[in-house]
Amino acid sequence: MTTPAPSGWNTWDVRTHTGMTHLPSGLRVRFGLLDAAGTPVFDGFTWRHGLVRLGHHTVDGSFAEVTVEVDGVELRLAMAGGPGDELYVRAESAGIVVVDWPETPGWRLDRDGDDVLIAPLASAAKAGDAGAVVEEHRAAADAVRPRSAGWYGTAADALTRAVTWNTIHAPDLDRVLTPTSRDFVSVERQGFYGTWALHAWDTFFTGLVASVVDRDYARGILAQILPFADDAGMIPNRVSDERGTTWDRSQPPVGALTVLNAYLAGGLSDETRDRRLLEETFDGLLAWHDWWPAHRRGPYGLLAWGSDPIDGDPESATLDRTKRESGLDDSPMYDEATYDPATHTMDLADAGLNALHVADAEALATMAAILGDDATAARLTAEADDARATAAKAFWDDDAHAYRNLRADGSHDPHVSPTLLYPLLGGFPDEATARDIADALLQPGVLGGDRPLPSVARNDPGFAATYWRGRIWAPMAYLAVQGLRRYDLRDHSRAVSGALLGLFLAEWDTHSAVRENYPAFDGEDLTGFQQRSDGLMAWGGLLAHLAFGELAEARTDGWRFAHPGRPAELSNLPLGDGRLTVTAGDRLVVTLDGAVLLDAAPGVVVTAYRRTADEVGATVTGTGDVRVAVPGTTNGEPEVVTVDGGTRRVQFVREGSPA
């Protein structure tokens, strides 16, 4: 079943934050204020107009809080909905609060001062109970919501709200969907579609962000676009109500990478991780993976962005559409490219795409092995190895001593963007070369500095600090930093993640925004429509997700826990084992439902941590001690491990279990 289930009260209606809709009845209740002219304002609250602050919002709608403003007068709504039929609302304002709802047989609306109740006629609920019910729902929501503190500030709140406030119901599909932004997909909110749209890589990144909030919720988001694939396995760039489906093109292949990372973060071992996530997505992701080499062979047989000719679509099979497949619409990297009608691709082989496809193969191979499909795992591993060797050689530019995109004439393209760090994600270079590449690209005048990873290098002639010509984009940053982490370039990843976290928190604290993209220069205000930066786009939460990974990160070999060098805390992370909390203070402490799992000196890094019902294992590096709790120990005493600048692999077995 989809989470949340399409029933009860929630902010299902894409057009408004200030109200709830009941399913399956369709009853819609909106709250608003009178403006200076005495006209009710209900739906005009967007990030550009009157939306002051979004409070916490549970996945199921049992609690949601929002503050809006009309002509200097604020309205604060605290709504207690959820799976039942009663909706309790506390509507507080110094102005005149108005409620809009249709007269509906079988329903009643009661009001008691600031408190409002909407309920079936047969319900015994009273409006006077609203205050108590709202606070009860608030407390229940607070008890389980992910939290952050210290270095992370309120980043967990921002990440959560950018996902849960964007979950809607699409009446024409009768489905719950979570687009990356409700403003972006609603024409009535100055968006670009009718009432809903899904985009390929947006969806996968939104699902990854949602894995911090709720595992079932994330599973539904990650799988929501898979049914829209064509017969060849291609997942379209976009599917929507009014503008249809982009049958000519796809978007970057990040599905397996995001699904696998969400899976790994869902437990301390495969025992407690969400196997359903892999089972429900693997076939679709594998078909999509295989589609790329069958349909996007460009110069020299390497992968290139493309667009197929579609009958009745005169804009298909054009350079503009190939750029849109990249997801980097107006990137300077493609300024000199042309469309090749023979291959249906641009005449530029893309290093980033080829690296992503290799990483996709590796992730799918890991998924296949977990699911017991050893033959497919072996096939994908072999294909990844072959593709990596070919691509690493083809894209290497001796003159630049780095990877560059490859033109059809055999020359390397000079444009530089964070996609040229993706070869690290694909495992192209050796360790020394990876370090050299990172050192060079992350210079302040290139892709580094206080506002790192602009979407094109600052010294590129195409840099303009606008949209994909220089703004900072969370998806691009996420993939680049994951490449740095593959080579354990933690000095770089920590600096970049920390700087990006600062940008993320500044926009959240100042504008209550989780952005589509972030400013490349200090002082730039992105709140206007013309700035082309949506104010609540779920994938912006990837910047918080990246920073969280410096403290706690799930990897294929197990969890990595490390002190980030400053006080920080993540709590209530939803695992199959329970709720995980990681605190960096005088020591690094990891707890599960309040029980200590690890207690380490700040100079100790724990990697490959894996805990089952019967055993726990880890690799311990650095200087200091770590106390490791062993499953099932009767005396409650942890095992103490000490390292002095070296590395130790430890494993402890539950009492009575076979060694």
C-alpha cells in the first residue's frame, strides 16, 4: 500500500497549503484571511506571495502547521487530520479568519473561537476539543520526527518539510504522488503543469531525501515513476496531466544509486533493511539501465544525451531536447554541441553520463546480489568493468590532466562542471589521480571556494551565475561529493558539504526556503519568480543529506560513523532496527532507541559497522578508544577497542551464538 494511504484528511490538494482535503469524499476545507479590501484570500499563498513559514507536517497528515500573511496580518494554522474523518484546526490571527467549505450532506462544521472542527454528522467530536487534540497530535509528531542540532541546526526540519508538504493526490490517477514541488507542478501556483507532474531524476532524489523521514514513504516515492516507463524500459524525463509524457527522452540514470542508498540507510544490516524496496524497483531499474546502451550510443560508441524522433512532436529529435535529457537544460557544456540525426544524440560524448551509467551498473549488481540473482550481478559487474576501462581512457585529456567530454572530431571539450567529478563516482581513476583531479577542480576559481560546486566552473567563459550556467544545484553536488567519498577524500568532502550546509541553512533561516537551486554569489535573493528557483523543492534537501553523511553514512560495506570536528546531532533516524541517534560532542555516541551501540573518542572513525541480532562487526581507525555494545550480552558491558593511529577489524558474537 502507498504511504500515506489515500484516505482521511491531508494537504492532498496541490493548490493550497492552508487547508486539508478528505479522501475519498473529496471534501475540501480552506482557511484564509480578509485582505485590506475585505476580499477573502484562500489559495494565493506561495513562496512568492504570503507564505511565511511551513511548520512540521507528518506523512499521514495527522499534524501540519503553517503561517501565512495577508496585508501584514498573519494567520497561523495548526491542523490535526490524518486517517480518520475528523479534522481539528486551531486558526490563530489578529485579523479576520474565514473558512471556505461547501455545504456537504453528512458533514458539519463547528467553530469555537479559534478552534474549528469538520466532522461527519454522526461524530460526537466537538470544536472545543480542538486545542487539546491538536496539541496531542503535535506531541505525537514531535516524538518521532527526525531532528538535528549543533552544526546541523534545523536542517532535518527543513529536509522533512520540503518532502511532506509536497505530497498530493492526483484525482485523474486516483494516486498519491510526491512531486519535487507542488508549486512547480500547479498552474494555479504559477507552475508549469495542470495539477501534477513527475520528473525522473527529481523523483529518485526526492525519494532518497524521504528515506530520512520514513522508510515506507520513501519506498512509495522511489517507485512512483516506474510504471510510466515505455516498453523498451525508458523512464521518461517527465509525465504530467496537461503536458503529457516526454516519450523522446529520459533523464540521468540515478535510480539504482538512490534506491540502493535509501535501502542501506534503512537498517544496520540486511536483516532489518527494507527488502521490499529492492524487490519493487529492481526490474524497472534494470530495464532502464539496459535501455541506455541500446538507444544512446553517440561518438565513438560512448553514451551521449539524446532525443528520439516522435510522430506528432516537432520538437523531438532536436538539440534542445537532448540538453533536457541531461537535466542541465542550458549548461554551457552543450553550447557548441549539435544534434546527430544518425544516432539521435548530440555529437558530444558525456563523461558524466558514462560515469553515472557505470555507477548505476554497480548499484544494480549489489541489488541483484542481495536479491539472490547472482547471474545478473555477475553480468552487471562485468559490464561495469568494461565500460569503466573504455570510458576512463576515452575521456582522459592528457593536456588538462583530467577528464573532459569528448567531441565527435576526437578533441576534448574545454568546458568544466561538477559532472567532471562524476568519473570518481564511477571509479575511473586510481587514488592518486583522483586526489589530483579533486585538488585541481576544487580550487576557489574553478569549482571550490565558499560557495562550492557551481553548475559550471567560475573560470568558464559560459559562467553567468544563472540557472544551470552557474547556480549551485543539490543533485549535481550530491553526485560530485559521492565521488569524493568513494576515494575517501574526506578533507574535500567535509569542506564542500559544510559550505553547502551553510547555504542550505541560510536560505531556510532567512526565507524558510529549500531551493531548487542556490545562489553562486553572496547577497543574491532568489525569491522572485524571474529568479527561476522554486522555494520548496524536495531535492534541495540533498544538501542537508550530504552534510549528515559526514557524521553517519550507510555504505555498501556497512555504516560509517565519524566525529565531524564540531558538535552535531542527528536523532530519530528511521531504521528497521529502531530509531537511530548519533551525537558528536566530547565523544561520538551512537544509540538505538536510547541504548548505546557505540561510544568513541573523537579521533576514532568507525567504518564497515554492521549489527545483526547475533553479532556486530566494524573497522576502527584513528586514535583513541571505542566501546562496542554486543547483541545479547547479559552483563551489559561493552567491548572496548583501542587504536593508536592504525586500523583494527573487530567482530563480536552474541553469547551462545556460534562463532
